[in-house]
Amino acid sequence: MFPAARSTLRGLRTTVGSAQAGPIYSRRLASRVATPEGVWVYWRCNGMDNVSRVRDLSVGGLFIDTAVTRPLGEKAKLDFLVQEGQIRTEAVVRHIRPSGGLGLKFTAITEEDCPHLIALMSRVHKSMSLPRFPAAS
């Protein structure tokens, strides 16, 4: 986990629980936020290059839509294709969804790119709280 991102995004974390059923525990250290349609990542894994939509994002990792499967534990390099600026990270495959997707855990980010990741997380979090109105016809 990245100390700068963790401390800055602490306010974005949420705890899920139910008074009747008791607390729901998760191994996840940071909550995931569903991303809008325009968040994509270029990723390289063991010599294979791909571009995928980011389905959800947290300070600890992301889930991407892809038909390409990679083995658990395999390392990947990511370049986000977003308006916030250059975000380069390294990650490891932590989850495989056979129906099409990979869960990746961040293992490294450059100090220069960390503020851009924080800005992206902030934008994604804000987009979740905006009301959705149907398009005018």
C-alpha cells in the first residue's frame, strides 16, 4: 500500500455493516469504487500487451474487464489512460474471474504519479455521488 495515497484517501473508505446481522468483515483494506465508462488502462503482463476498461478501483488495486486470463501471482505493469495525467503502477494478479476479468493488487507506483492516482480516485468517488439524469430527447 502507498502511504501517501492511504493517508490522503482515508476519508474515501467506508465500513459496511448491518445492525441486525452484525458487522461484515472483509480482508480488503480499502473500499472499491465503480468507475465511469471512461477509465481505461494499458497493461503488460509477461510480454503480452492489452488495453482494458477499469471496472472498479481502490487505493490498493483495481479490477479490469478482459477475456485474457493470467495466472495468480503474475506481475503486470499498468499505464492508466485518464485525464488526470500519467499514472504508472506495477501490480500482481490476485483474482481471476473466468467470465472475463482480473483483480490486480498494486505493488508499486512512482512518487510523481501518486498525486495523479489520488486525483483519479477523487474524481471517481465524486462521480458516484452525482445524480444521474436521463439524456434529453
